[in-house]
Amino acid sequence: MLYEIDTIYCSRCQRYVTVFDAENEEFSTKEIICTDCGKILMVIRSSFQSKSDSTFLLKSLEKHIIRENIKTGKNLKLREYLSKSGAL
């Protein structure tokens, strides 16, 4: 069964936000990403992918998600700072 995800709660934005999905070809996944801050909120994988992947790939995927969320968090803070200072 497929579900259409319209909004999802983002812990960084502290509210429900609209989302978009992005293909990650390196891990053959679909990522659900917050449109406001860019945080990866959910990763969709088929059951076939989950069964065939080793724990090494899953650990690599977790590291990728953490690294991307830290990077987009820093970008969000920079954009907020620049908008408050009037530079944007």
C-alpha cells in the first residue's frame, strides 16, 4: 500500500511542514525532506532493499543522514543570521 505524505512534523522547525522527496542513488532510497530547513525526516526503502543490504550499508546510510542533517542545520542558522542582519 502506498501513502501520499503531504505534511510531517519537523523537530528542527518545531511544526508541521510540507515535504518533498529526493532520490538518493548511492543508497537507492527515497528521502522525505523538510522544505523549510532541508532536514531528512524519513527514508523510504523497499523490503527487498532492506533484506539484501548488509548492516554495513545501513550504518553508512545512518552516517549519511546524520551528516546531511548537521550540514543543513548549519546552513539554516547562517540564513537566519544573514536575514536578521539585513544582508539578504
